[in-house]
Amino acid sequence: MLRQFAFCPRIVYYRLILGQRPRHTIWMQQGLDHQEHLDRLLQRRRLGRFSMEGAQLLQNYALSSENWGVHGMVDTLLVNDIEVVPLEIKLGRANGGRGHRLQLLAYGLMAAEQMRKDFRQAFLLYGAKGNQVQPIVNVEKSRRQLKQVIAAIQDMETDMLKPDSAATAQQCAQCEHIRECNDRDF
Ligand code: SF4
């Protein structure tokens, strides 16, 4: 929901407040297949590039935090004696967008709280073989943004009002809620 909110808050309204479920599209299946492939590759790789040699590698791991009021399933989590490092695998090119950053940050904070360890870094893996790595920088600044987004989603759950959206025509064209958003001007 954090990632969806960053793309367009109305998607969260449709899914979280109205309970609509996205259709299972060919693109989603392609993404899942790709992720399974990268998960297997990652299991065979050395973790030195994340400065986490010898770390435990957990995959599709459930996390939650009462402090932050969030829960979710991280693709991959590296854990050593000192810290946790969440990794998220994306199909195609990385866009380094706010949504991915907030999602990874939430995973890191939840894991750190749950496992009582430090959280200092997170990485987005992308490309056909997942061998291109984008670090998520400035964890402190992102924490503030995460707090704001969580508060906005919680407010939406309370007032149940459909939010305005600044989504562009290009964003709406790739969104499956376009039929519900009949006030969009294209
Ligand atoms: S169609 Fe556009 S405004 Fe409506 S939910 Fe999708 S992205 Fe947001």
C-alpha cells in the first residue's frame, strides 16, 4: 500500500477502503516468474557486494511493527549479528522512485524492530539477472516521509473519503482503476 500510495493515493482508497482486488494480469504473472528466477539466483550468489558475507538469507519473510503500524512480506532479507539489509527485486529497469524507497525502508524498520538489530542500508535489485544494484540512500530523510505516508493512509481509513490525485495521464493509462476514476480528464 505504501508503494501504491506513492504512485497514486486513490489506488489505496480502492483497494484498502473499498476492498477491490487487482485482476491477475499477464504482467503480474511475468513479474512473479521473474522474481522466482531471481530468488534462485540470489541464493547462489555471494553476498559480499552488500558487505554481508556470511549473513543469513531469508526469503518471502513476513514482518510487522506495532510502532509503525505496518506489516508486509519482504522479498529478501539479509541478517547478520549486527544488522538487517532488505533487498527488493524488480522486473526491468529501476526507477528509484519514492514508492520503492518507502517500501524498502518499512521492511528495514520492521526487521530491525522484530530482530533487535541495526538498519542502515537497503538495496533495489533490477535488470534481467538482478545484478544491477541500487542502494537506497538517506534512511533518516526517508523515515520522515514514511511517517507522513503512513499517517495519510491511516487518515484515509478513518474518514473514508476518496482522495484527490495528482496522477498524470501517463500513470492513469497504466492503472487498472481507470474506469472508476471517471473524473480524470484525458
Ligand atoms: S486511474 Fe489515475 S487517478 Fe485513478 S487510481 Fe489510477 S492512477 Fe490514480
